[in-house]
Amino acid sequence: MDTKQLLRDMIRIRRVEETLADVYRDEQEMRTPVHFSIGQEAAAVGVCAALRREDLAYSSHRCHAQYLAKGGDLFAMVAELYGKEDGCTHGRGGSVHLIDPAAGFGASSAILGEMLSVATGAAWAAALRGTGEVVATFFGDGAAEEGVFHESLNFAMVRQVPVVFVCENNGYSLSSPLDLRQPAGTTITGWARGYGMPARRVDGNDVVAVHQAAEQAVAWCRAGNGPYFLELETYRWREHVGPNWDYDVDHRTRAEVESWLARCPIRRATELLRQRHPDIDQQVAHWEKESDDEVQQAITKAKLSPFPRVETLLDGAYGR
């Protein structure tokens, strides 16, 4: 894919999330917990750009970026954050439970690591159908410490299913840094290789490197070679859950956050393109304005959308 398109997609996600963070904080009308991917856009964009529309993507609680990168409906996502009937789960799921079958976004969930097994099962089904779809599942470094991580990798290798495991390693599980949670001398990529799975560790803030690695992983899976593992080293700028910054609450310093701000994936892609496209800064400004207008329109429309009717409260519940 053209690097300019990758940059444009990252800018759209960044402007959408920064706007939603401001509105969430200032207006207090969205009452769902929100987990923003600000700073991590290259992971979602680079991987989803390697997928076809009919391929499936699954995500975790930090799911906005993957939903949008896979082609999810922005208005339906915003309406879901407002708890409205026009939301992608009709106002019942909130920020952490997004779905868009038409775009190939299977689902997201707040349960840590849950979508690892769901995605593995979906990939197994695709393999049994023989229709050539590939499934990607996004999760954080904290989920790699769950039993379902190891169960899913083991099953995927035994059954040789076409699933790309994408670990967005941002160094923290909530507020616990990686070095306090995992044994010295080990890596998440190393754990994946322990199951005999091909695995790569990639700079998750370099969208071109992510995309190239994802293309290789997807091609491997689509050729019937079994699963593939990507560990993308990145960093979330905002707090674990919520719209604010958190470098003043002891677990990470402002200097650490600023060191990652300097590695901004959007800035890096812009600088790369500037060498070949001297007008890239003007295009970036245009894409930012375009994205700002789009999300503002979605917010305005979502506010006018009705809330779910009380008589539909149990629709979709087990047994209904």
C-alpha cells in the first residue's frame, strides 16, 4: 500500500480519538469506559492494510483504531460511545464492544485475552471452509500472560489455522511495567517461537515496517502454512482507561512519555514522505481538517440519535 494512504489512515484515527477524548472529558455525556490508542496508530493501520475486506479482525478493550483501520463505520462507533440505538451494538456494548461484520471487524471485548480464542476458532472455521480468509487478532502484552494466550497459540499450531496474532506491546499492563511482570531474559516473541510458530518483533511505531511484516504474515497464513506471530513495540500516550495523561501518578514519568512522543508514528511517516513529497505538510493539514469535520459530524448525528427503547432491553440476551 502507498505510504501516503497509511499516513492518512493514521491521521484519521488520531484526530478521531483526540476529539473524542476532549468531548468525553469536557461534556461528560459518554459514560462508557474508553481506552484510547493515541500513539499506537501504526499497529492497527499497518496490519489492517494487509488484510482483505473479507478477512476478519478481532480486538481487545483498546479497539477503536483497529475498528476504524478495518473499515468500521465511524458514526456507528461514535453512537455506541453515546449509548445510542444507532450504535454498532445498539448502545449495549459501549467503547469496548464494537462490531462491523460488513467491514470484516469480528468483535472486540473487555475481557483480557478473550478474542485470542475467538479469533483462533474463526480461523479454524475458515480453514475448514477452504475459502482463503485470514484472521487477525490484536491484544496487549498483558494478555500474553493469560492462559488463553498459550492455549490459543498451541491450538493454532496443532491445527495449522490461518490466524495472525498481533501483540501490541506498549510496555504496560494497566500500570504495571513489563519488567516487573515477566521473567528476565524472555520475550513474548520468544514464547510464540516456543510453540514452533514463525514470529517477528517489529518497531510498532514505524507504519511501513509494520505493514511489510503484516503482508508477510498474512501471505504465510493465506498460503496454508498455519499461524504467524507479530510483536509490535509501541506506546500509548494517554492513561490506561480514560481521556487524560497519567505521567503524574507514579508508574511512569513525564520524561518517559515524552521520549515516546518523539517517536510519534505520524511524525515519522510524515518525515519519511517529505523527502519525496515536498507538499506533504499541506496534505497532512488537509487530512487533519477532513478528519476533524468527519468526527464532528458523527458526534452531532450521534447526539440526535435515540436511546434504545426500554422494551428492547433484553434483545440479544441469552435465550431471547
